[in-house]
Amino acid sequence: MPDFIFVTCQIGAEGVLKGELARHWPALRLAFSRPGFLTFKLPPDHSLAEDFDLESVFARAYGFSLGKVTKSARAGRFSGQYDGRTLEKLAAGVWKAVEGRSVQRIHVWQKDARAPGNHGFDPSLSEEASNVHRLLVEACPHPENLARGARHPVRPCKPGESVLDCVLLAPDQWWIGYHRANSIPSLYPGGMMSFELPPEAVSRAWLKMEEALRWSRLPIPRGARVAEIGSAPGGTSQALLARGLWVTGIDPAEMNPAVLNHPRFTHIRRRSTQVRRREFQKIRWLTADMNVTPKFTLDAIEAIVAHPRVSIRGLLLTLKFTRWDMAEQLPDHLDRIRSWGFNVVRARQLHHNGREVCVAALQQPFHRKPFLGQRR
Ligand SMILES: C[S@@+](CC[C@H](N)C(=O)[O-])C[C@H]1O[C@@H](n2cnc3c(N)ncnc32)[C@H](O)[C@@H]1O
């Protein structure tokens, strides 16, 4: 078993990620770190399975680390360090690093260059990553082990498949690792769900909601009623409408006409605090994406879910941190959500999140509150 793990995250999240891992995994020791990429030494007696769950909100991808391949001839800190003068040599070095392991899939991605939104930066799978992926496929010593679809650089793998990870830190510095796919993000290269923004999407919030729905797998049936707080201009609502849901958008700002005119969309043009509780009586699912503090969002949601005439089964909330230190209160925020009766509560900094996280909460099984008589 390797002695190290690697973790990638959004640039800027390293501090909170380290704090989070220090709390959950006190035996881990930071070994190497660059913005967006860290490795940790494991304790000698660790018994981590190949599909271990780091239970981290801020880790975008992770796995066992086998060190790096570089162009330089210097000896490295890890025994898994190899030299190479050309890309092909680097690729050969990668396969040497994973010698003896059966590889079914190859995930290649570049470490983020900047924080999301900084100079328009959008974390994504680069052309360079696709090229390295192709090289690794071509150099694979046991192509018979590769799963169907492994030749495609972006296609997600299947749970249980063994994945070779190659993180490009620089053109000639590739960090090698592996994991066994298990969680939804671990199926995607670098934990990045790279889908295209449809041309009809009115905001990039579409990407965030699509990723949130796939990651959380909340069991929202077609035809269910969802309220979206902070709905303008409407990308989130479009992603929900596309799944056959009825959407009530709550926002004092204007909705895009393409959303407003959808037959399953209703706009309540008010702030969440100004909406009458009876508007929520048929609603079972609540999403929120307001440009306000986490405390404001949670106060607004609590006022709805705690009401005796409102029965909400699940939540998908975006909690925004204007400063990174605000993220340290996340465990308290999650406890607060649990205290409302949601027994399954998870959070993740999604690929499409900025300095914010997505929280998914579910009441499982669902207990509707008893009917309390006349509507008010
Ligand atoms: C990031 S945008 C939401 C993007 C939107 N989800 C989409 O799909 O395009 C934040 C929105 O929150 C709204 N907002 C802020 N405070 C609010 C409140 N108290 N109640 C409802 N909406 C609010 C703003 O008007 C703004 O339109």
C-alpha cells in the first residue's frame, strides 16, 4: 500500500481543506503542497481501502499517491519519482509507477491555474490533459485491462473500476496516483463533471444545479414541486424544469422571459421573508442560491422548514463565503440543518462552485407534518 495520498481542491481552499483533514484524520502529515494540489503522508499502520472515503467537503479529487514523473534527473522525495526527456518518456514513467496494478481507467487533469472566476478562470479539462490522456492510452502496457470507454478523456467511469490518476502540475511534472471509483465525483476525471452549458441556459447557475442534482442524487420525482429562493435570472430553474419539476422561483429581481413563460414555472417577485407560508404548502423540495451570508440563507430556510404547516423533504443550498474563514463554521451550519429534522446532510464544494459550497439535506424516511386545518 502506498504511504501517501494526494488531494486536489479549488485554489484558495487549501487552508480550510487542511483544517478539515486535521480534524477528521489527525494522523495525516502534509508532505507537498502547491495551490490546488496537496499530498499527505499516511501513518505506517493505515488500512485504507482503495476506495476510501476522505469525507471531505473541500477535496475535489483524491487517491493514493505514487509520486511524480518529471523531466529533471534529480532524485525525488518519493521512491516513485521517474525521469523522462520527452512526453513519451513521461508517459512510460507513469506506467512504470503503476507497475503491477491493473488499470481500467485513466483520469488526467490539470491542477487549477487560478481561483474560479479569477480573470474568467473556469476549472475544466484542458486540451493538454486530453493529449496526455491519449499518450497514456497509447503507452498502456496492458490495454486488454482498459474498460470500455477508457479511451475517452472525459467520460465518467463506473463504480468499482480502478483508475490511474495523472495530475499535471506543470508540462513536465505529472503526479501519479490511483483510486477505485466509488462516490459520484470519483467517477469523473479530477472530480470535475464537465458538461456543456446548453445554449438556451440563461445563467451559469444551470451548471451548478445540474452538478448538485447529480452529486446529491436527491430522490426528487418528476412532477414534484420545488421552490428556488434566489431564482433570477433563472439557470437553476431551467435545470429543474428540464427534469419535469414544477418550480416556484422566489426573487425580487427579474426572471429571464424564457423561464418566466415556462408553463411549469411561477415567479413570486419578493424577498424570501416576504413570502406567505401558504405558498410553501405543496412544496416538498427547497433550493436556495442567494448572494447573502450563510447565516442569512439558513435563517431564511429555517423560517420556512420549521413552520408547522410546511413539510419539506429535501434541500439543496448554496452557502457562500465572502471570506474563506467563514467556511470554518460549516460544521455548525450542517448541525443546524440536522436539528431541523434532516437526517442525511452532506456538503461538497462542487466543481462549478465559486467560494461557496453546496449542501444537500434529506429527510429519510419522510414524515409529512399533520394537516393542521384551514389554510391561512
Ligand atoms: C447568484 S444569484 C442566483 C442565480 C440564480 N439561481 C440563477 O439560476 O440564475 C442570487 C440571487 O439572489 C437574490 N436574492 C438575494 N437576497 C434574496 C432574498 N432575501 N430573497 C430572495 N432572493 C434574494 C438576488 O436578487 C439574486 O437574483
